[in-house]
Amino acid sequence: MEGTNTDSDDLYQIAILIDQLKHDDVQQRTTASKNISKIARALGPDRTRDELIPFLTECVDDEDEVIVVIAEELGKLCNNVGGSAHVHKLLPPLELLICGEDNTVRAMSAKSVEHVVDCMSDDNLCTYFFPFLTKLANKDWFTARASAATLLHLGLKRLSVKMQEEVLGLFLRLCKDETPLVRRLAAQHLEAWASLLADSPAKQKELIATYKNFINDDQDSIRIQIVPISIAIAPFVSAEVRQTDILGAVVDVSRDKSWRVRWSLAHRVHDAFNALRGGSSSDSGGKTTSGGAALSESAQTSLATLFNNLLNDAEAEVKGAAASHLSSVCRHLKKTALIEVIVPTAQRLSADPSEFVRSFFATEVNLLAPLLGKEDTVTHILPLLLVLLRDTNSEVRLNVISGLDSINAVIGVDLLSQSLMPAITDLAQDTKWRVRLAVIENTPMLAKQLGVQFFNEKLINLSLAWLGDVVFSIRKAAAQNIRYLTEIFGEDWARTHIVPRIREMQSNAAFAKRMTALFAVQVLLSTSAAVTFHPTASAGSSRAAGKAPAMSHSMVLEVLLPIVLAMASDPVPNIRFTVAKTLAHLAATPTASIKNDSQVQAEIAPVLAKLAADSDRDVRKFATSGPTVPPAVLK
């Protein structure tokens, strides 16, 4: 009895779902469509084939949001209609859907057709799917032919030889279709055909002829597919075809009248060159190491000329995209071609009117050094770097400085200092504070790349001079740099070179320099160099709380703490309440050896108590309301 009631409840729920499929509300029909698989399981294979599929065929004339769900669900019904013997019953409703005008519906229907084909037996594929394809490819309405172009390769190897030839003929005809959409979709699926016909040179020759026809298509949307098609089919064709037909197509793309078509090559020029050599193309995550066979002398010359044309393109977008692949492409070229063809163009790019182009070029130009060697790098690359280091755009300068390690590895620190350091020194003293700031922000990177000895000889005086700059942002950035440099070179280096400068500024008559000295102590005590340097910032506003400070316990106790305590009596209230914040941060630092040190706490407590009774209300506020100050310290 209970089993009967359960079956009745299920059938009742199914009846509700079927009624919702006919509901006037679109949302209800959409929700019900998502349960088609559930309905099919309840009905069983026979009723699904005889009742549900005809019903769904009638429902395809609905809103797009409903039929896209139906298209998806039909692909899930392969087992519910009775398996491979009956899965062809799903083709009639899919045929109606795949001919629709909505792109999303057609794409989802194509996916479902793929599922159906995978479930079909070879006999049924020939009996039902082949006529299905033929019918689509011969329909008058272009959406049917467009869908056919995306489906014709499915199950090709499982068809009879005669049918395979007919399907190939249909595909080649669609590649010449009068509707651009059909041709574009056919072009996009040329790769699938190339892989299927890799063992049939005669048929592959027909495909290559069609591929070459796309180059002369009057539609940009077709020609823009040439580069991805070339990269995709290259692994499936012979070296001769690659270095004649495909190379010729790529060269034609580089001369195309449409800048978007040329950009499609510039954007993937490294992949195209690699494919022409028979190597693998890169994915979206980065560039792969080139492989494959060596290119012929004529191919090398053609590729060098092609790439040079892209670097000299009239459109900045094309030049920029090509420049972003400069080093990776030049690995494919001989050194003579690099010097004779690319280097003269590189000289023009260093002064290109477009900041976009110069920025990409500045990122790549350092990477040419390993390809050219020491002598040619000094002759050809260093002059370009000098120009770029004086660029008005900060991103260009940043990109040059970021890659100096490549130059350093080739020519050495001595030559680098003789040639580039004067330019960097000039920038560090530039009258524009934003230029000075860009150099400061990259100083730790230079320090890491060039080493402590080079830094002490060439850059330390600049780093210390910035602490006394007239611009607040420069002083702030210079103080933050102290933390980074201490992490790179160590505490002993800071004790020798930084602390004396802080002590000197501590007693300076200028209020701004005394404040900078105090902030320098803050960043050394902090767990991050990005502490807030502002009079109203809360105590201990480090962004990385929980990590150890840059200085050891002994350094804090013997050097830094006395500097802060000595400034607690400063005549300027801003200094005094910054002292209060600094002491509160130090008292609550997460490092156990400091937080639990009774001597440290004993030295801090009286000063905080004195500041809590200060005549200035802001000083009193920060001395008593710091959120990180342990209550015991304030007692």
C-alpha cells in the first residue's frame, strides 16, 4: 500500500511538472524544463520516446531562455530513451533547436548533438546522423548551415568511406558559403578536420586549398581567424606545407589592410613562429620554449621581415602587441638577422610616440642581452636603456629597472654602473617628485639585483638623502625603503648605515626631518613597511600583524627604543603623539620577547604616563586610547 502511495505521489509531481511546462509564466516553464530528466526517468524509456519527446518537439517554439534549457536537457536523455538503439529519437527536436536564430540556443543544441553522437552505434550513425547532417547543410536558412559547419566532423571516422567523402564535400562547400557567419564557423573548425585527415594527404591538400582561400576573404571576421587556424593545423601538416603554405598565409596576414587582422598575428606572433617550426604553441598562462625543426634560410628571412613589419606598423596596438613578444620571437632568429633587422627598429621603438608601445618595449628590451652577448649588448642595447630610463612615463622607467638583472648577468656590474647608474642618479635627483618616487620604489629591487657592495658604493647616499627631501611623499617612501633594504641586507647593515642617519635626523632643527626619523623607526619596528605615516593614524596600524619586526630584540632595546623615548619631550605636539603611537605599537608588538620583556615595558610605561598628562589633547588621546596598548602598561 505504501509503495502504491509513493508511486501515486511521484506521478502527481510529474503531472505538476508537465503542467508547468505549459504554464503562461516564463520563469515557471524555465524551472520545469530543468526537470525534464526527472520526468523522463519517471515515465520510462517507452513513454519518453512516444510521449515526452514529441511534446518537447512542440515546445521548441518558446522564449529563448526556456528552449536553451530544453536544448541542454535533451543531451542528458540518451539513457532515458533506451540507450544507443533509440538515441536517434532525440535528433528531431535538436534539429529544430539548432536551426534557431539565437546563438546560445544553437551552441547548447550542438553540445547535445555531440552527446547523442557519442551514444550512437555506428549503424545508427550512418542511418540517422548522416541524413541529419546532409539536411542541415542543404537548408536555405543560414543558421542551419552554420550549425552544420560546426557538426560535420563529428563521428567522421565511424562513417563509411563514401559518406566521409560526401561529408567532406559538404564542409568544403560551406567554407565557400555566401553567408560570412557560415564561413567563419567553418574556418574555426578547420583544425578538427586537419587532425581527422592527417593520414590522408590528398584530402588534406583540399583542406589547405580552402584554408588559403580564407586569406582572400572580403570579411575581416574571416581573415582574423587565419592566425589561430594556422597555429592549430600546423602540427598536422608536413614541414614543407608549414614553410610554404602556412608561412605564406601568415606573411599575408602581416600585410592585411585591416589593423585588427594584423593585430591577431602580433598578439600571437610567438605561437605562430613556434608552430611554423613544428613546436607546441603556448597557452594563456605563458609562453612555451620553442621546439621542432629548424627553419630554412628563406623562412628565417621571411619571419624576420614579417616581425619587423609588425614592429613598424602604423597602429600602436599592433606595434605594442608585437613588442610584447620581442625577446621570445628573437630566439627564433639568427643573431645576424637580429642585429641587421630588429635592432634598428628597436632604436625607433625606444622613442615611439605611443607610451603603450614604449612600455611593452621597455619590458622586453633587457631580455635581448642574452641573445646578443656582451659586446653587442653594450653597443646596441645600453644606449636604448639610457633613452628609456629618461622616459617621461613612469611605467616605462619601471619596466626597464625591473629587468636590469638580465643586463647585469651579461655585461656585469662594472659596465652597468658605468653606463646606467649616471642615468639612474640623474632620475633620483629629478626636479619632478614623481620621477624621484619611481626611482625610490625600485631601489630595493636594484639592491637585490646588484648586491650590497654595489649598493653601498652607488646608491646608499641617494637612499639616505631622500629622507630629507622637501616632498612628504618622497620622505615617506624613503623611510619605507629602509625596511625593505634591512630585510635584504640584514640588521648589521642597518645598524652601520641607517641608524646613524636616523640619530642625526632625530636632533635636526627641522620638524619634518624629526618626524621622518620617527617614522623610520616605526617601519623598522613594524611587521610591514606599509604602516600609515599620518598624524591621525591609529597605533600599530601595520597590515601584516603577527610577523616578527625587521629588528631583533637587542636592536630594539639598545638602539630604536632610546631614539623614540628621547623624542617624547619634543616641543612639537605632532611629534609627541606620534611617539605615543610608536610606543603603544612597541608595547603590544606580537614578538613575545618584546611584549613580555619587563625592562621594555618599564621604560615605556612612564613615558606613556607622562604623555597621557600632556597639555595637548591630541597627545593625551593617542597616549591613552591606543587599541593595542596592554592595560598593564598604562597603569
